[in-house]
Amino acid sequence: MKIAFIVSQFPVVSETFILNQITGLLDRGHEVDIFAESQGICSKIHADVEKYNLSKHTYYLNIPVNKFFRYLKGAGLIITNFHKKPAIILKSLNILAFGRKAATLHMLYSVVRFLDKGPYDIVHCHFGPCGIMGVLLKDIGVFEGKIITTFYGYDATSYPKIYGKRIYKDLFRKIDLITVISNFIKSKVKELGCSEDKITKLPLGLNSLEFFFKEKSIKPGGEIKILTVARLVEKKGVEYSIKAVVNVLENHPNVVYSIVGDGPLRDRLLG
């Protein structure tokens, strides 16, 4: 099969679950293209990105921030791509249908990335907002095939609080399948209006063959080392693990707790 992934950023170190899906599909002989809004901002790149030469199959929006250059480049895109699929190019510029996405040329830039690609058997959108864009692109004929959206967390909780509970109305009506990572996210997606028969719970997993069990033993009086690796944001609950370790230290002063990560709560947690 040929599969397209629609994501907001790629590659992102913290989203190895998406990378694992891509490499797993490639290992099974499928073709994968990745369509991202932008490149992930990180100092380190996962080794599999280079191993599988994923940059060769990743296509970015590349919208200039400067409005003048955005519209100038947009004009060039129209001239060079209009002959390929004129009806789709014209639809992407329809302000009445797509509002700001058309006025800012976001739809045009999104469409152009797909014109010479595909056809795809499956288009997999990661996170709800990417699913919204996915069904819009399918609506105007950019691609065919089944379309899937996976919900992970913020997209089913905080995002609808900002943009309204009806933000996914069209997505839920037109999507072929919604996958969720837990019963909690499933309940949230149902509350937002998705029919249960379109939802499948598919928890995140890992390849256990890549990890080897090594029995640990602690010498009397030796240190007990605990490690947390996470983004320092509220939903990770790192402050509660710190409080728990503080309580443990009262009876077990040999516990050493290390936290690896960064985020907006860093200074507060250090305090």
C-alpha cells in the first residue's frame, strides 16, 4: 500500500510513536510519504530518520512568513501548477468555502505538496487539527483513499475548549476511521460528537524485542535511582512525582531522583 502521513511537525523527538509507525510500515514493504506543516525544532534527530532516509519522503508547507513573499511565491505556484489540476487549484483559493485558510494561501500551499504524489490507499492524520485539514483536502479532490485520524490528548481536551466543541463536526461526519489511544480519549471524542462505530481504541505500543530485561540488585545502603523523562508541562504530572519522592525520602534517604526534560514548568519545578 501507499500511505500518506499528515502531521504538524516532523521529525519531533517526543513523537517517536509516529516515527515507529512509519518505520514499521516501511519494514513491511509499504510506501510512506510524510506531509508536515513545518520541521521539528530540535537539536537531536532520531537515528531512524537518517536510517530510513525519511527526509527524502517528507514534504513541508514552506509558507513564507512575510505576506509579500507569501503571495509572490503563491502566484508562482499557481502559474507552475495550474495545468496539472486547474479545478483543485481554483478550489483552494475559494475564500467563501475556506475563509482564512484560502485568503492566507494556506490551502494553496497545502494542495501543491500533493499534486505530484500519490495516489494513496490510506491518508493517516495525526492529531485532530491535522484531521480537519485532511478531510478538507480530500473534499476538493487532492487525494482519494481511506482517511484516518488519531486523537492523542490535547486535541480532544484543551483544543475544543479554545475553538469550540463543534470544531470537529465535519471531520467526524466525513472521516472513515478515528483511532484513540485510551478509553478516556475515546469518551472525550464521543462527547465531541463522533459516532462510536467510527472509533477504535489503538493504544500506543513499542517493539519489546528492542528492550532487554536485566535484573537489578541493590546493595545494602546503596542508592535507589529513579528517572523521569518528560516534557515539563502540567499534564505530565511531574510535580506529583516530586512530591511522592519527597515523602519516600523520609524513610528511604538513599533514593536519588533525576528528571530529564524541559518545558514551561521548568523554573517552577526547580523551585
